[in-house]
Amino acid sequence: MVAGGRRPFKRAVPWVLAMALVIVSALVLIGRWDFLAYHSVIEIIASAVGFAIFAISWHTRRLVDDDFLTVLGIAQFFVASLISLHVLTYNGMAVFSTATPTTASQFWILLRGLQAAGLVAAPAFIGRRIARPYLAFAAFGIPAVFGTYAIFAGIFPVTFTPGSGLTPFKIYAEWSIVAGMLAGMWLVWRKRERLERRVVVDLVSAIACMIAAELVFMSYTTLTDLQSIVGHILHITSVYFIYRALVARSLEDPFSVLFRRLAQREEALREENRLSEGLNRIVSLIGSSLDAGDILSQALVGAAELVGADGAGIATRDSADTFCVVHAYGSGFEATRGESLDRARVPHIFLAAESREPVVIADADETDVGRPSAEAFGTRSLMAIPLISRGKATGAMTLHWRERPASIDSPRLLLFARKFASALSLALDNAHLYEGEHRVAETLQNAMAASIKSTPRMELGSVYRSAPGVGKIGGDFFDVFELPTGQIAFVLGDVCGKGIEAAATSTLTRSTLRALAYRTPKDPARVLEDASEALRHQLGSAEFVTAAFGVIDPSDGSVAIALAGHPEPVVCGRPDLVPDAGSRNPPLSVAAAVGGAWTFALAPDDVLVLYSDGICEARRDRELFGIERVRAALSSCAGLTCQEVADSLLAAVTAFSGGDLHDDVAVLALRARPAAPGHADG
């Protein structure tokens, strides 16, 4: 099928070549027969094409995405105007009485210089807009006007002398024009991926014919030489290719141009969606962790893989003058982990940290900022994204490419970098906040746990688990301490709220209860009443605390407990022991505690268990664990140590909820140890 598709084309080639040969031969004969008419026809066609390019480019400039054709069209307007003057001043036309044999040649140098300038300037606006089109008119119009004035005023350098041919100025000027056209050809080819392939081919062909024409025009001695005829044939051929590239295809094939732009926009949108979806995945990943090191590591790998980087690294500020590589990704880059880097080695990191903006370097070896990286890793392109934590630039993530990616200078990649930096900064701030609260929580909880120790007179067991997502800081607390009377006071409470404030309130409540217990050691209800009054003055009635406070006499196992809005304690294996209604009181700080205490006696093997509402309010779907399941879980704990009892209750709740505990959980288990006969307590 491929061969069949090529056969008609192969058969057509000889006919095309034959037709081209006939046309060229005819033009040569016409030029030999009447060169003035030959020249006039060719240049009038060239002028008409130039004006057509300008008209089309100017009136369609708002329908296209860039101003490549607009700039080229403005240049062609002045080139076409000068071609008209070149024709009218040509030797033998007798239109201008002041025209000399060199005038037309002078206009040729002027118009070809403007044409070369247009070819150099236009590619700069592929994919870009020109802010003020009238500046382009001025850029080409001013030289055209002043050049025309200089020619008619006789101050333009002589370019042709009858009988001797071209002047040195004309030859040097032609070489300069050739250099400019070569530069224009290179610029068009360099940005060929942004133009339609056929347009690129025709433009390059047109410029090649222009260059060939200029080379031929350097050798004639009379205006009607064969070289002049051939040069004009090359000139009209270049006009034909320009016509194909910028006029015919703009009129005959608008849909292909439209579809190409739609395809480019679709590809850009697809790439933007890919980056957006990838960023969402990275944000979700780093948002699920509260460890700063883990966040940086996952963000580094995720970003590098998403943008197709060959390597990446994260450097954090080590001092005012150095950064230290803490994470690295990619072959050849991982060896840098742990290195200390100064400004001379990583200027891009310092620039990103100081500007707080992503730094994009398309060609690393062409700038002082990117050259150290290019020399160290063979990097062609790189991007440095600043790391902002708590309002300060603490480092930067650098993405490296050994080959320049097509999207390195696209606004989509820069937008991704800015969004990525914001998301990473937020995740790091949360991690640092969590780490700070975690240290506070550990200090408070360790201090609380240190005071809960078994003694010869009292066996103790406890567990504590804070709710997730609050820095491991909960409002539950417990305390066990000996009173001057020889009794043991114990308390387990729950502060309304979470975080640092709840931890501070629990510490305040714990200290208040301990102080009041020393004053009235034998009356738990009075202790709660006084504590409620004190906390109401300090916290206000909007904040409240539930608590179970009691005292136990190890010598005979007698217990007195008062409850302030708290779940009732349970004695393992003693379902008959239920708190009296009079021992139940409102939470602390809501109202003064009223009523008495619940009193009973513990047998030597009995274990008294106090717990927070996180135990009985644990959920499985909509079902609560409840007090009955607490009793059932503790009914089979005979013979266990107090710590084993506390652990078994936590295990039962965890199994019931599937490990999904939404509230703080605290358990305190106590067993009295009467003194042996013949030994005094203490």
C-alpha cells in the first residue's frame, strides 16, 4: 500500500521537472529578448505578493495565537514598497528623472536588508504576542524612509558603476544580507516544532533561493547579464515559496492550520490535566504523613517521576552560607546526599530561597546560575523550587534533566512548581506543628505515667491512647497518690476538648484535685465540690471536666468514690457493685457537686477499673461499645495483674471498633495489697 501510494508521485516527478525546465528556459529567453519587461513583470509579482502577505497577516492577527506572521507581514509591506521603487527607478524606465544606473541597485540593497531583518525578527514572535504593533511599523518603516531619502538625496553609497560593475560596498552589503538570511533560516528551523511542517519547508526553501539569488547578483557586470537573469529567476522562485507558505496555505488550507492549533491546545490541556492530577496524588500522599522527613522524601520522588526528571535533590539550609543535601533521587545524584553545598556550587538553590520563586533554567551551561550543575551532572535543564516553612525559605528542591524537555519553558510547568511549593510548605508546617505538639504531649504523658507506680500497698495498671490527628495530645488524665491518712487517692478524668489547651486544663485539674484531697482526704464528694468551684472561677462554665475521684484504704480494701459526670467504675467479677445515685454529680466547673460518695469494700483479689468515655463510646458503625460490654470484657479477668486487666479492656475496645478510635482512651486499674499480719503499713 505504501509502494502504491508512492508510484503516482514518482511518475509525476519527471513531468514537474520538465515543466520547471520549460518555464526557466522561457524566462531566460524573455530576459534575453526584452530584459526590462522581464524584470518589471518579476518584480511587480514580487511586490504584489508582499502586499498580499501584509494584508492577510494584518487582518488575521487577532485570529492567531502569535505574531510571527504579523511581524513578517509588516516587514513585507515595506519590502514590497521598496520593490516598487526598485522597478520604477530601473535603468530604462524613465519614470524618475533623477534616477541613475545605480539607483535601482541601491533600492535592491535596502529592500533585501529589510527582508533579512524581517526574517531574523519574525521567529522571535513564534508563540508570542507583540505588545505594540506600531513599534514594528516604526522598526521597519524608519529605515525604509531614511534609506529612500538617502538614495534620492545622493548620499547612499554607490552600488553599481556602468562599465565596471558592482562596487565593494555592494558586495559587502550582499554578504551581510546573506548572513542575515542564514540567521533567519536557522531561527525558523530551530522553532520548527511550533510551525506547520509544510510552512517550515517552504520558508526554508524561499530563504535558500534568496541566498542563491544574492550570491548570483554579486557577479554581474551589466544589468542584462545572464547572471542577472538567473538571479531574478531565483528571486521569483523564492517569492513562489513565500506565496505557498504564507498566502496560499492561509487561504486554501485554513482548516489544517485551525486543527493544528486545536491539537496543540488539546495537547497543552492534556499536559496540564496530567500535571494537575499528579499534583493531587502527591498532595494526598504527603498530606497523609506528619513526619517531615517522610514528606520530603515522598514529594521528591513524586515530583521527579511526574515531570520526567533524570535526577532530583532536596537541600535544606545548614547555615547562612551553606545548604545540606538531605534527600536525593536518580542515578548519579544519590551520591550527593549529606554533602554541604555553598553558593558557588548551587547558585540556583540560593536564588530560589532568596526570591521564594521557582527558578527555571532551560540551558544550564549557558548561564552562571546553571553552569555548576551542568558541569557536575551533565545537566541541560533544571528547576529549583523553594521550600517555605513557617514563612521562611528553609531550602529548595532541584529537578534535573540531562536533555532539555519540551515543556521546560511552558507556563504549565511553572504553575505546577508554584502549586507544588505551596502544598509542600503547608504539609511541612503541619508536620512541624505536629512534632512540636508531640514533644509537649510526650512530656506531659511521661510525667503523668511516672507518677503511676505500683507499691507494696497498691498494685496499679494503666493505659493511655490519644485520639488520632491531634498531635497525640488528649484531655484524659489520671493520678494516684498517698494521703497523710495512709489512704491512697486516685482520679481519672476527661477534659472537654483536644490539643494543647485540653492538656493544660487536665494538668490544672489534676493539680487542683491533688491539693484539695490533702485538705479533705476522707471526703471525695467534698473534694469534687471544691474543685468544681475553683475550676469554674478559672475556666468558666463553658469548659467542663468529668472525673471519678476516690480514696482506698489498703489495710481493709474500703473504697469511697464520687463521680462528676463520669462513667461508673467497674470491679472485675463483681456485677452486683453499682454506684449509688447520690454519688453521681454534674461535671466539674458546671455546678457545685452535690451528694455523697459510693462506698464499698474490695476483696483481696478484686480489681477496681476506672476508664474514660472513649471506652464506652467507641463505635462500630452506629453501635456503641457501652457499659455492658465493659462489664463483660472485665468479667473474665480473674487472676490477671492490674496491667493485664487494663490491656485486655483496651484490646476488647480496639477489636470492637476495628482500631478506629475517635476519642482519647484512658484506663486505670487498682488492687489493694493489705499488709501481712505482724507488719505495719508503710
